[in-house]
Amino acid sequence: MRYEIVDIKNKETKVNIRCRDSKEQVFLKISLSPNTLECTDKFIPDSLQRFLELNHDSIQRYLNHLNDIQNDTKTCAG
């Protein structure tokens, strides 16, 4: 597979995804809408767009997991 997700950061206004492109040997940063997880970057390769669409469920599960951890931390602290 050409792309690999190496980092996901959830912010209030966007979700930042960092991918490694094994063909070009570079890292790419992509922004997604926090509500729909659709790509907000206009100029990314179609192949990367398809990769993100194929991994939509995995990204959503990861973000849900992060949200659960944050909620558990708040519950324990409060």
C-alpha cells in the first residue's frame, strides 16, 4: 500500500492526519472536517483521497477511542 497513517490529531476545528507516502518517501499532512471526516484540502492526490475514504471507519474508531480516553480522564479527575 502506498500510504500509511502515522498520526491522527483531533482538534475542535479539524482533524489532522499525517500520512507517509512510500512511493515519494515523504510525509503528507491532511485536514479533515471534524464532523464528517471529509477532506478539506483541495489539492491532494486522488489516490490519497481514496485511501482516506477507504480508511474512514478506522479513523472514526480511533477518534472515538481518543474521545473515550478523554472522557474517562475527566470522570476520574472530577
